[in-house]
Amino acid sequence: LFLALILLLVMTMLILASVRGTVMQERMASNLYDRSLAFQAAEAALREAERWVLENPPKPAAGACDGSGNCGRQVPGAAPVWTVEANWNNAHSADDGHGHVIQIGDLPVPPQFIVELLAEDMPEVNLCETTSVDPDAPCYGGPEGLRYRITARSGDEGRAVVMLQSVYAVPKPAGW
């Protein structure tokens, strides 16, 4: 009887260790899935922001963010606009009335994006005479006009949060 009780105790310990390992793997898989959804949603918001900026280049005042998620050129030494939580309260989203199309399904937290004007006086540039792609080339071929930094964020506190950024060039519209 004593030997049977010891064997039963050892088997119980093995089963509990196995269950604990299974639960941990389930949590890791759930976190990876949550991060993957947040990444895809942030990427969809980033692409929608680039499309929207191309069609409607915003012209916010320098050093300030308007109530629509558009920010002007940053004041030197100020905190980056994407680190200020108040800017995210006014950020662009799928239901902000601007007609954004962000197809992501039913996520508990829809993605948002902030558009920040970096430069509005980009000079006309010369195109390179070579076809090789060299990051150290002394020439640059890009449109004359505006440069925006777009920051997209998806996720919620206590869950995976993903933030993506891109710098986007837009030709200067007539009458800018």
C-alpha cells in the first residue's frame, strides 16, 4: 500500500509538470497570435495612412497637433509626437469620419495612425545616372515636395502593442 501511494504521488507530480508545460506553451502561442494580429492591423493602418496622405496632404501648424491626428513640424527638443498619449486620443482610425478603409476584421482595439509633416520645402532633385542600387550613391531620385512621417499603432495595454513608422514622400499639390 505504501509503495502504491508513492507511485501515485510520483505520477501526480509528472502529470502536473506536463500540464504546467502545456499551459505555458498555450500562453506563448496565444501571445504570438496576438502580436501577429496587432502587427497586421498596424501595417494595414500604415498603408491606409499612405494612401490618405497621397490623396489629402494635410498642412498642420508647426509645433502642434490638430484634433484630427495631423501634426506639424516638431519643435527641436520636444518629445516625439508618437510618445505623447494625448496625440493618440485624437489619432486617425477607421471610424474617425475621414473615410479610412482599414480591413482587419473584428479586433478589440482598432489600429490608429498619426501623420507628421517633416518637410514641405524639399528641393527638386537630380536623378542618378546609374541603375545600380547603392545606398551610398551621391544622388537621390524622389519627388519634389512634402515628406511625412506616419506612425501606426495597434494593440492595447496588457496585450501585444505594435507600432510601425514610415517616411512618405508626396508631390507638393498646386497652391500649397
